[in-house]
Amino acid sequence: MAGYYRPYMGTFLLDLFFAFLASLISLVIPLVVRTITTNIPKMPAEAALRQITILSAVLVALVLLQFASNYFITYVGHVMGAKMEYNMRAEIFDHYQKLSFSFFDDQKVGQLMSRITNDLFEITELLHHGPENLAISFIKIIGAFIILSRISGYLTLAAFVLLPFMFLYAYVMNLKMKRAFRENRVQIAGINTQIEDNLAGIRVVKSFANEDIENAKFKVGNDGFLKAKRRSYYYMGFYHSGMTAFTMLINVVVILTGGILMTRGSIQVADFVTFLLYINVFTDPIRTLIDFAEQFQNGYSGFERFTEILAIEPDVQDSPGAKPLKEVHGDIEFVDVSFKYKDTSHRVLRHLNLSVKAGSYVALVGSSGGGKTTLCSLIPRFYDVTDGSIRIDGTDIREVTLKSLRNNIGIVQQDVYLFAGTVYDNILYGRPDATREDVIEAAKLANAHEFITALPNGYDTDIGQRGIKLSGGQKQRLSIARVFLKNPPILIFDEATSALDNESENIVKESLERLAHNRTTFVIAHRLSTIRNAERILVLTENGIEESGTHEELMAKQGIYAQLYQWAR
């Protein structure tokens, strides 16, 4: 945690300095009161007035200095905390980008969002206020102790006799609160997941009129959060009440002891009044520590969740000495490839061997679960092979950088993802350094230019979250335009037309064929009529590649492909 202070060490030290200064001023003011109550009554009126004027000027100066110190702590210190939060958010977001598909397969978006929003706010509040509050508290406690002991040793002993019991009580309650606050984090992450899931699928919810079911599901999570909150507040209530009771008991013990000492003439009234003022200075940092304990539990439980994510290493990453993949022709070879997902012992692919020449158009067909999508996901290393190797132009893809590998592969999926923003922004995503002319040309090649220009603001039209304002065919053509702009030598079409109507399918199919020209292309298709012209069709089952050939060759065999084709008609 200390490493996050390093870029702001100068500001951090100044923050502690001004906290130290503000604390000293709090310690000085009761001494001025003691001077007035002790010396002024014994002085002539004129000298007393002059002394009061000087002391008043000193007090005003101290107040102004304390104002400046507190302003720095509140403004500059909080900005420092915001910058630390900025850096930590950037760090965890960057780490999210590096993590593999296998990580996101097991995670919920709402929980990941909770770690980057709620948790980080609590962490930075701790990082900013924690050292500052500790510094102020210890300075006031130590300073007050020194001054109190010089006023009266007996009263000081009376004031501090309850401290060991108070700290023991605080320690026990802190342990209980830590567990409770951590459970709060888990519960709020679950609620965020529920909300994100509901809002993302709100059209499905409304189409089935299942609002009541969603409310019931949300109530379960909300009840769990309330239960966790109630438990944490239960312990917090004991903690706050107990600590406040201890501070009041300290005042009671001092008052009783002071009364006894005054009856015996062991302490003067002015010293007793000053001592009572310092008791308040002494109990104030204890109240600060009470607040800090809650803040610490919140922040530290969030920091633990933050570090849990940062400790996760991506399954797929650049190997040492990985080199950029350059001048790609597109020859792809699967050499004795086997693969299984980490959460299952079942192998999706077994000892698969496949050679695809540059510029070839290969179609993958077969029943669901046969490994078609998995096979294509291994090429850009969304997952790494369990055994064997995949080579592009003779080079093992694990020996090249991920960025260069994926820059040479274009993917068009059935479930098109468009980002919130304009048409232009979404096409430009394929190659961020492209010119506007390049974007328009890519849209024309994808048969998208005509419908784009008919939109209210043309290429600058906002398409809404996930392109909700566009039809399925329009969204698909934008995704194809994005790949046209990227201009990769290797293409993967994953059920790119299966969700479209016939008219949209014909338009998209024409765009896909134009895009696939002279590129190594893998097509996954359930509509077998769309891949009749493929140079090579592979029938993939749990046993591997069962059949291979052109449409005519496979139909003549009267095997699996012929059966699939007859069923699809």
C-alpha cells in the first residue's frame, strides 16, 4: 500500500506537516487560557488589558494558521487522495485488459465493477485520511499527556487508568467489524451484478413481463446486503457506544479526582480548569481514532479485494523473448492439438491436425459442442492449447507477441458488440489511426455506406448502448466495416449471418465474401447453404475432423455432412 504514496511524497509530507501544525495549535490554546486565569487576576487593570490584547492577537493568529492548515489538509490532501484513486483505478483497469478469457468466463461484470468503483473510493479515503488522522491523534495524545503530567501527576494517572481497558475493548470489536465489513463488500458486489444483469437484459425482462420475478431475485440479494449491514452496524454500535462511554468515564474520573484534590489544596482552580480543557483535547483524538477504525475496516477490506485481482496472472501472455509477427501470408497449421477448459477434465479437441494454406476459405460445420468455436478461439490465443502447437507461416503462435498476432486476425461474430458512441467511432475502432476517408471506404466495402448516410447525422449518429438503435443487419455490417478497416490477412467468421433475415443475410454475405477475398478465412456456419462454395468444408465432432472436402465431395459420401445438410433444408 505504501508504494501508492511514492509519486506524491512531497504533498503527503506537507499534509502530515500541516496536520502536525494544526494539532500543536490545539495544544497551545488551553495554555493561553491557563495564563489568563492564573496571571491576569493578579495584574493591574492597564497591564492586564495590554496582556489580554497581546494574547488575543496571538489567538487570532493561531486560528488563522489553523485555518490555513486545515484548508491544505482538506483540499490538497483530498486531491492527492483522488490522484491515488485515479492511479489505482487505471492500474486495475489495465490489469483487467491483460487477463485472459478464462478469467472472464468465471466472473460477473457487476462484481468487477464494484472493485473498480466502491472499493477504490474506500481505499483512497483510508490512504489519505489514515496517516493524517493517526498523526493528529498521536501528537495530541502525546502532547496532552506531557502537559497534563506537568499540571498534576495524580490527575494524569486518573485520566489514563482506563486506557488499557479501552484499547482492549477496541481491539476485540475491531476484529468483529473487520469480518463484517468484508462480508458487506461481497454483498454489494452481488447487488451490482444483479443490477447490471437486469439492466443489460431489460428488453428480455419486459418482453416476458417478468418484472416481478426480477424484483424477487433482487430482493434476495438486497436482503442479504441488509443482513450483512445489520451485522456490521451491530458491532459498530457496540464499538462506538463503548468508546464514547470510556471517554465520558475518563472525564468523570478526572472530575471526581480533581474535586478531592481541590478540597485538600493539592491543585489550584486554574490548573483544574486547564486540565479539564486538555482532557477534551485528549479525548478528541480518541474520537478520531474511533472514526478511523471504521474507515480502516472499510478501506482495508477493499484493499484486500483490490490486491486479490492484481495477484491474478493472465493464463495467456507473451512468452519471454516473444517477437512481433510480421509480413503474414496466412498459412495456418494445427499440429497434434488438444485442448480442454480449466474447469473440466473433458477434452474439447483431441490430437487435431490441420493444414490451411494462405488465402484458403475453410468452413467448419458440425453439431454444437464439437469444438468449432473453440478451434477458432485458439488461433488468436484467446485460450492456449493444452497440448500440441498452432503455427502461422511456420512460427508457433506462442513465440510471437499477442498484440501482433491479434492485429493480423479479424473476427466477425454472430453476437456483434458495438460500443456506445457514433457510427464513425465504432468503425474507427478497427484501426484508430485511420483517416475519415479510410473509414468511409471500409463502410462502402461492407455495404454499410448507404444506410449510414441515411441516418440523422450520418457517420456522426449516436447508436446507443450496444448499437440498440440499429437493426441486426446494420450492426453486422458495421462490424464487417471495422474488420475491413483493420485489413488483416486472417479472418474468422463465427456464425456471422445466422441471426439475420434473408434480405439482411444476402447483403451481409456479399460483404463477407468481398472481405474474405485473398485472405485465409475460417467460417463457422449452421446454415450450410451459406458455405456451399467453400473451398474446403471440415466436419468437426467430438472425435475430431470426421470429414473434409468440398460440398459436392461430402454430399457424394453420404456421411455426416450429407445428413446435416438434409436436416437443414
